[in-house]
Amino acid sequence: MGRERRRLLVANWKMHFVRAQALEYLKIFTERVRNINKTELVLAPPFTLLETVGRELQKTQIKLAAQNLFYERQGAFTGEISPLMLKDLGCHYVIVGHSERRRLFGETDEIINKKLRAALDAEIAPILCVGETLEERRAGRTQQVLEVQIRGALHTPSPPSGRGSPPPLREGLGERSEDLVIAYEPVWAIGTGVNAEPHEAEANALFIRELLAQLFSAEIAQKIRILYGGSVNPANFEGFLRQPNIDGALVGGASLDPEAFAQLAQMAERLSELS
Ligand code: PGA
């Protein structure tokens, strides 16, 4: 039986590169991945590079993502970027709730829920990041943390009082729930060079999928892609790729090197050709 979900590989450039560097990167990367069509490839540059990178990517199969968004469509929100602006630049995806945003910029599950909804409303697919800290892991609380983060991010806000009970979650996200991507990123593995063991990441990805089946339906849960993120590199990626519930990766450090990121893409493609 073929694999149902298309593999997805996302480069999170974080706060790196100016235009000349991005163009140099693209020259190398686009050439190296020209043959890739089974695996979906996505680049998430900083806001300032979305237009430059987006224009180059139009000539390719590679898609564009933003690293963040604000949840209002427009208005007096100095310094923020709206979903409409991202849509205008051709973003297919947006990363929501990355642990760096939770930790350094105070993003709560409530804010993340608003961002997720705003992205879906603008027809931009959200890549929702969840993951436990080292302390939470040591305390054996990983799955509890994942459940709180996912339920919080997907929660449908209650209607104003007097209008009955809140609508079920499925109605809140509607048919677009399949556009959702979840990135399981243990905080202790991000940028540390210490990756999770593939079987441990798989167990948590399976837990997430079972939770999604409860929140949506078994059918939708089977369609939602779950990525692993945290110190992915060409030496450890295959272990993750071979897990049945892991559909690709969100890559930080290794995605800054176009050769290394292209290597990850080729690895995913080879496996997809086999299955
Ligand atoms: P890393 O970052 O690959 O450098 O660990 C992953 C991420 O933050 O998405």
C-alpha cells in the first residue's frame, strides 16, 4: 500500500540572511532539488525576504512559508504582519506557535489559537509547533503538555454568553482541518544538536494523531501531516523518515546550508519513490 500522506520538508531560516545571501542559497538549492516532485518542499525565510524568495520560487515547485503572523487582518498594530499581507506575497504556509515565539515573545495557547484561525481564514495552511521542555520530559509530562498545547491551539472560542454551548471543534476549523500541519518539536532538541530518538518521536507523533482523531475524526487525523523538528540533519534524518506517523521535518540549523537541506530533500524523495 502506498503512503497516504505526501512527505513535507520545511526550512525554517529563522532570523538569518539578507537578500544577496538568499539569492545565492536559491541558486544552489533549486538546482539540487530540480528532480524532486514526490516530496513537498517549503522555505520559510524571514518577512523581509518573502518577496525576493517568493519571486524566485515561482519558477519552481518549492512553496513559500512565513515564520509568524498577526491575527488581525488590518489596523493599528504597529510592527505586525497580517495574514492578508502574507497571502499577497504568495505564502502557502505559516509557522504558528514555534517554541521560540512561545518562550521569547510570550505567545500563549490563546494567541496561537487566534493566529491559527486567522491563517486558515486567509487560506494559508498553518504549521502548528508543539513540544515539551526538558523539565517536562523529565517529569514524564510530555504527552500531557502536547495535549494541552494542541487542545489550546485548536480550541473554538465560546460564543458570547446566552448563545448556548460552544460549537464543536470540527465546526470551528471546518473542512480546512486537513490543511493543518503539526510539527512535534521537543524544545530540548531545538538548536542543541541533540535530537529525539526516532522511536520516541514516533510514539509522540502517534499520540498526536490519536488525539486529532478524537478532536476531528479518524479520517481527518489520517490526512493531517505530522513533522518532527529538533536538530534534524543528514546523518539522523532517515531514522525519522522511516517512522509511520512522521511525515517529514521542520528544519532549522541544517536548512541554512543549501547543500545539506537539498540532501535531506533527496533522502525524503528516495524513500517516497520506494513506498
Ligand atoms: P533546529 O531547529 O533544526 O536548528 O533544531 C528546528 C526548529 O526550530 O524548527
